[in-house]
Amino acid sequence: MFIDSVKLTVSSGKGGQGAVSFRREKFMPKGGPDGGDGGKGGDIYFVVDKNTHTLSHFKGKKVLKAQNGRPGEGRKKHGKNGQPLVLVVPPGTEVRDAETGELLLDLTKDGDRVLFLEGGKGGKGNWHFKSPTNQRPTYAQPGLPGKSRDIILELKLIADVGLVGFPNVGKSTLISVVSNAKPEIANYEFTTLTPKLGVVDVDEFSSFVMADIPGIIGGASEGKGLGLKFLKHIERTKTLLFMIDISSYRELLTQYKILKKELLKFSEHLSKRSYAIALTKIDSMDIEEANQKIEKFIKDLKEEPGGENIYGLDDKYLYFLQDRENIDRNQPYFIFPISAVANINIKPLIFALNDMIKMERKSEKSSD
């Protein structure tokens, strides 16, 4: 079950009570104080694990608490420290305050272990309070209380490429063909109800992660359809692949504009992502008709503001390509006709996406 948001109350452990005790041994009937200290309460940690892809293991849990520290004992025996509570989350998990929405932690790096709430300190036993004027102290400190906080865990998937498109445009088919993901595939809309991740092998030495996001419709940014619930998963993807159905009754430019509009309305940051376009279901029509549609789409795009940055056909890679040295995030990096069902242009698409990802990483490093 895919769960990407949970509300929890987490509490660290209370410190153990210090002991009030006096030494009692043979030949020492009036031994001094020897009450031990209480143990420290358990801490709350978050651990990031890339083998975890959902927050479903928190389903049905409302309150999570670390173990309390044990009280001290005689003979200066220290109470046992409480066991920490370790919360394992996938990369891309945000921890927010449930009341204010304030971002407390942004957990993105696999293997990170972050202390969130520290357990209460154990109380001191009575032997600490012995003095020349008080040789028989009957007082020991109580343990300090733990800390408690109401939080919301929200998962935003991290991927190199996020697939964006209308329902039934072929996103699930593509990710099932190019990666190890096995989404549900059917000839009707909204077969993808939850995001899916897949690893795409480019060659023996390189790969990238692709995310299949549920279909977007007009008005998704305002809560229509499933789009609003899952658009947040696109926020962390490095690049986007717009998938546009060449066989749809909608004009190619119309589909493109609606997708761009919904992403921009949802988040201004998304408008700054590098992106490319795949024209899907190219096998559903004859070559001449498909070429006419593609040529018209390219012409329409070139007439859009900034369209002069769209280059011509690259014979080597068979896709429309931007200037590799000066990537323009306002225009598609490439435009590429494909068919996942008929395996048309799938391998070149993978290489093209890998080129775009490398370009984006290079651009990020140069801006640091």
C-alpha cells in the first residue's frame, strides 16, 4: 500500500528516578548514602533508508514513544537507559510541525541518522547530595520528562525523471518497458492511482530513476482528479518528461499548454525544471499523418515566446535538441516520437533522457 502522508505524535522517553539508598553491610551498620542515578530516557531518531519507498509502516499508528529510563538502585547502580525509537523513512521525507506546517527536517540522503527529540535526563541518586552538614540525605532527583511533538510526515519521491501527462497517455507502459517497475496497465483512464518508481539501466555503468505520476487533467492544481494529491512528487524530480498522446483528439499544442499551466500553477519551481517531450502512441497512425502532426507541433512551438531556441532535427540522435552548452529550461530539451508497445525509439529515448540528466547535473555543479 502506498501512503505518502501520516500524522503522528512522537515522544522521547522520561528519565529514570534517582534512588534513595544507604549502604547496609556487615560491620557497617551506618553506611553512607549509595543511591544510584536514573537512566536517560530514549531518544527519537529518523533514519533514511532507500529500500523503503512508502510510509505505509506507520499506518494505524497515532502515538509513538521511546522507552523510559529505569530508576537507579542501591550500591550506586545506574538505571538502564531507555531504548531509542528509530523511525525509518524513505528518502524525500519531510517532517513538519502538525500545527504550524513548519518544516523541521528534510530527509533526502540515504543512510542519514538524525536526532529529532532527546530523551529526558535521569535523576541523580542521593549519594550526590551528601555533605558535611547533611550526611544522610533522603532526597534524590526525579528524572526529567521527555519531549513530545505532533508531526506530519510527508513523502515526496526523489527521481531523475518524472513522467507527466494526461491519463491513459502511456506513462505506465513506458516505465514497465524501460525499467523494473510493474505498474497496472489497462486501456482506460486512471489505471495509475499511486506513483511508481523504476530504475532504468542505460548501459553497464549508468542508470537513472524514473517516476510514473498519476495522470494530470485540466484543473489538477485546483484539486480536480488525482493530480493535486500527487503533483508534489514531481517537485523533487531533477527533470520532467512530458508525455503527449499523438493519437488524442486534443491538439498536441493544447495538451502541452495544459500540462505546463497546471505545473506552473501548482509550483513556480516546476517551471524551472529541465524537461523534454515524448509524443506517444506513434504506432497508432501511418507515418505520413504522424509526421504532419509532429511538423505542425514543432512549428507551433517555434511561434511560442522563446521558441527560437528549439533546434532542428539531430540526425545522430533522431530528436530535436537544444544547445547542450546553454540549456534553456523554458523550452523542451528534445521532442521525440515513441511507442512503448511497439518498442519504437525506446532505446534512443533512454539515451536522450540520460543526456538531459547529465546536462542538468553539470548545470547544478557549475551553479554551486
